[in-house]
Amino acid sequence: ANAMLSALPTTIFSVMSALAVEYDAVNLGQGFPDTEGPADLIDAAAAALRDGRNQYPPLTGVPELRMAVASANARFCGIEVDPATEVVVTCGATEAITASLMALVNPGDEVVVFEPLYDTYLPVLRMLGAVARPVRLLPPHWSLPRAELAAAVGPKTKAILLNTPMNPTGKVFTRAELEFIADLMVRHDVYAVCDEVYEHLTFAPVRHVALMSLPGMKARTIRIGSAGKSFSMTGWKVGYVTAPAPLAALVAKAHQLLTFTVAPNLQRAVAIGLEKDSDYFLQLSESMRQSRDMLTRGLRSAGFEVLPCDGSYFVIADFAGLGFAGDDVAFCEAMTRRLRVTAIPVSAFYDPDGGPGPRTLVRFAFCKRPEVIAEAVSRLARVD
Ligand code: PMP
Ligand code: GLN
């Protein structure tokens, strides 16, 4: 058996969701909306199933979705790309991340990552034989530690793997931070893989900036989006990669090995979604901002210190002031069992082989209906 996979624990998101079910807890752990996405997309996906285009679609995605991804790049980020050669549709951002890293790295290459990090990054890099160079961001603001980042980039660095808006921190990289990264990339001839699944989930006045839109970055950047997040249907698993043609061709080869194609009806529905007017995207982020505010207020009144959050589905709360004797894992288990509210321990987002990270931070998902957030808050009010 493969030693790395044998040693890989089951993802914390599934573990905590199972615990939430066991204790009938309000699940603010795993990040998924509890409402359906847009009805017109669901209708379009259902209609597309019936109209007889159910065989393998093209390797890089159906043309209408590739065109919609290209126009969305232009509309939202000012990035001009060729839909025929610079877009690849994948099974969610999860596959896109793996395929992009497969496209870029050779064994021994170094890839800079930012901690806390999403749970697939490190295992995938290690399976590819790459060397991860974690750079730690620090609470509460998670600002880019510029000197440390500059020190982590060197002759062996192949790429920087970046997530903005960032899970679990809710941080949105500023234009100045991205400019600093871009400058390092040019000076050291480095690529970037940008996981931008929460690109439409930023809260005013903060806006998402795509690294790929900065001068000189198009040739060096692989940008990843997800229909699951932009259309609130995480089960659809439709992702999209935008990359310069030579890199997109390699991402397509990786995709050929991993899954080859993506369900055509879902692709066609997502194409319609990406063409929605700006009201749709504004409403999505505005309703998510209200949910963030509601949960933040509730967590504060229950005695948590809530860290700032400018984007994503998540806020981080510090339970240090609550007098709980135990770490974040123990806290999340106890909160599920005793108060029947589930969250994710933030230590799950750190390299298990790295130095100790924060131990009193937990991540709560607010992509839930107001009545669900209200129920969670009322259960948390019993915290002692
Ligand atoms: N990257 C990040 C940062 C995520 O939070 C998620 C899922 N929540 C993904 C990637 C995976 O996206 P998908 O469901 O489209 O595979
Ligand atoms: N990305 C989601 C989260 O951060 C969960 C995805 C998963 O369950 N693998 O909660």
C-alpha cells in the first residue's frame, strides 16, 4: 500500500460532519451552504440531462463553459484569455489544485505555501515529491510576513501556492501584498497557483484582487475558481482553471489522467451561472456578509473573541477567554457533544510536522440560513 496515503488521516471536514450528525449538532464545521443555489441553474442542469448530450464532453470542457469562464475573467478581473487554449474545466477546485501542481512541479522542486492552509495542499505536494516551504501568517490580521516570504523564495522555488480569499482565516490578500508576491515571482522566475474559489465572497469595502490581473503575471499564474462556491452548490464539483496556453495544456494532461471530463449538464448550467448579471454576485456576497455579522455578534456575546474576516464562508473565533482546559480539537469535540454546535479546529490547517501553531482558535462556517445561525448562537449562549 502507498505509505503516504496510509498515513493520511480522513479529512477533518468529514470527521466533524459525522460527529455533528451523531450528536444532532448544528453543523457550522464543513463549509457548505444549507440552501439550494439558483433555481435557473438547477433547471438548466436538469434540462441538459434530458436533451441527449450525455456522452463524454471535450477534455478541456464544453465550449460554452470555457467561453463563460473567459468572459468572467474579463468582466470581473480585466484578464483577457483565449477560451480555446487557456481554460480547463475540472472536477471542482480540488482537482484543479492537484492538476495545477502536477503541471508545474518536478520531484525536489520547492513550493511556498501559506499557513494556515487548506487540507489538500501539503499531501498533494508531498505525493508529487515536491518540498513544501510553509510561511506562517499570524492572527489576528494574517498579514503577509514579507521578510519571511522573501527568505523562503530561492533558486529551488518553482511556485507559490496562494489562497485568496483565504480559508480558514477569512483574509483577503491586499493589492500591495500581491504586488510584493508578483515582484518576487519575477525576480526568482517563479509561478503561482492561485486558489480563488471564494473570489465572489468578499465583504464590502474589501474586494478580491486576482494576482493574475497584475502586470506581467498572466504568463506565470494558474488561477482556480469553483462553481460550488460561486453558485452555492458545493456538490456539483465543477471547477475551472485559467492559465497561459503552455501551462493550460499541461493542466489538461493532468486532468486527462485524473478524471478526463466533467458531467456535461453541470458544465452547461455553470456557463449560464457565470453569465449572470452583477446583481446576482452582489447579492450573494451581501447576504453572506449579513450572515457573517450575525454569527460574529452571537459568538462575541457567548464570550469568544472573533477575528476579522473580509471574505470566504468562515470566521475564526478564539475561545481562550472561556476558560476551557484543552486544545482546539478537544474544544470542538466538547462543543459538539455538550452544546451541540460543531466547528473546525484551526490546528487542522497547519503542517502536522511543523512547529506548534495556535491552539485556541476554531473556525465557524456562516454560509447558513439566519434561523440556523440563530439556533447555534442560542445553544452557544449556554457555554460556561
Ligand atoms: N480550496 C479551498 C480553499 C476550499 O475551501 C475548497 C472547498 N471548500 C476547495 C478548494 C475545493 O473546492 P471544490 O469543492 O470546488 O473542489
Ligand atoms: N472546503 C470545505 C471547507 O473548508 C470542505 C470541503 C471538504 O469537505 N473537503 O469546509
